[in-house]
Amino acid sequence: MILAKVARWAGDQNCDMGDTPDPLIGYIVSLKIQKYNRRFCMTYSWLCRTAPALALGLLTMAPVMATDDLLGPAATREGEEALVWASKMTCGTTEGGVTRYGMWEGKMYSRAPGEKDRHIFNVIGINTRQCERHVDPVRGKGFRSVSREIMVYLDPKTGEILDRWQNPWTGETVEVIHVANDPVNMRLPRFAREADGKPITVTLRQYDESFVSSREVPLFYENPLGGSYQEYVGGTYHAMEIFNDFYRAADFLDAKRTRLGESRISWQRISSWLPWMKMRDRPGIMIFNATGFSTFDKARIPPRLMQVLTSRYPDYLNPPPLGDRRENATTWTVTKKWIDERRSSKENK
């Protein structure tokens, strides 16, 4: 905003500044010496000539956080106030042991070289979580979430759950392994201060009466289904998860509110093929796009999703117990366990 104002002022003064405004001249403006503008530009013409380079240098040194206030003011908190915001974003509340349900629905597309994108599946899912409270003598108050989640794959034409699927590329009919990850926990608590004692910072984008949290999570790690030579032959799991969550600003700005109302979810994922699809080394990626909402009200779980939970995954109506320290589950670890069990049963026959 300041740079834009400086650019307009410089244009009015006929200083030849090129395309990039100079923050130093903005500072001069703040000293109210505009009436000397022509004399200034004649006397200090070197400043006008070097303005683009100076401004570019300052812009490239700007913190990444600056991208959160391009369309409007960013709201930032530090320390314990930031922890309250982070807890509301993750847990929906500053209290411990309260169950929150996050639900989503969407589509999955394939993208392979030389062909049109295909609408392969619809998806519907739910994450059930609660949070535990922590206190550290150095880092202050903190929290940690524990959760479990499911996501089932649906026929894009009928909407029915797919337990077997004919691969359109290979012609093989395969068993569908739905997402049933238990647990999906924060590995470590988040505290009001970092390990070095610096206060944490939370920044949210603000659009009128809404706050928005936007996160990109690049994933690049050893594939549990691969061997120990992935650094030589490839196969490393490579994906990105994108989360955009929408909240009522009043739920954050009012310090007396310990709980959020319902919040809105937007989730995208770009990744390689699902392992149970048996795509082997066929080039291509998958693109997921889903939206939904989070709530404390179990009655808000839609009948279709509730039927899936009660008939197939009854344990997922409740979060893991507080203090759960099990290793996290992923699609890859669950698929590996499924394959290993199948192989073992065949060997024992």
C-alpha cells in the first residue's frame, strides 16, 4: 500500500523513477517536503535514478508473511494469544477433551500424459478429534490433538461405495482400500513459545467478517511400500496437501469465546497413484478437491456418512484417547499392512 502511494506521488512529481517506486522517497513524503519536490529531484537525481534497485532490494527482503495482507489487513498474534488462536484453529476450542468433527466431500481426478483428465472417484470423509492440554515450565501453555479419520471412495455415477474397481488403464479389477487412518495425531504439543524461548506467531488473512487460514504442506518422504534403496532407484512418496479453512473473525477477536462456531474446510491434494490401484510405474498423478465443515454437534453428521460410520467404522465416531502415543497411520502404511496380511494368509494355507 505504501509503495503504491509513493508510485503515485512520484508520477505527480515527474521524477524519472522507472517502474519501481522508491520507499526512501515515501519516507521523504512523510517529512512533508513535497513542495520542494522538483528542486529535490534535480539536486538528488541520483536517488531517483537508483530508486528501482533500492526498492527491489527492500521488496526481496520482505518476510513471507507479507503475502497475507495483499488483499486486506492480516491479523497477527504472538505468544499466548497466538496459542489461543492456534488451538481454536486445530481443536475448535481452548478446552481439553472436547470432540470436534471435520467432514468433507469432493472429487478425485487422474492426470496422465497424453490424455484428458478423468473423474475417477467421488469421496466423502470425516476426521474425529480432541485435544489435550500441556504446560511446560519454559515454553508455557500448549496443546496436542489426537484424531482418527476415514475417507471412502464412491462411484462418480451412482454415488455408491466402491469396494472393487476396474482399473481403466490395466483392465484389472482391484480391491479398494478406503482411508481408515488410526491415529492421525500431532506428534508433539504446540506451545506458546518455541524451544529457543521466542513467542510463536499466528497470522490469519482477514476478509470482512471472515478469517482465513491457508497452508500448503509439501510431502516428500520414504515410501513404506518401497525398499531401502529409494534414494538410488526412486519411489519416494511425493505429494502436496493444501488446506484453506474459513472462520468467523468474531470467534477469534472476542477473547471471552472459548469455542468456535462451525468453520468451513477446503482441502486439495496432489499426489501419485494410490497404491491399491496397481498402477506400477505408469506416469501420472491424482488431484483431489474437497470442501466441508467442522462442528461439535454430532447431529450435524449427514445420514449417509453416519451410515458409513456405524456399519463399517464405528470406532471412528470417537477420537483416540488423550495421551495416545501410537505411530500415525497413512494410506501407505495401511496398504502395506493389508498386503502383508494377505500374503501371510496365502502362505499359511
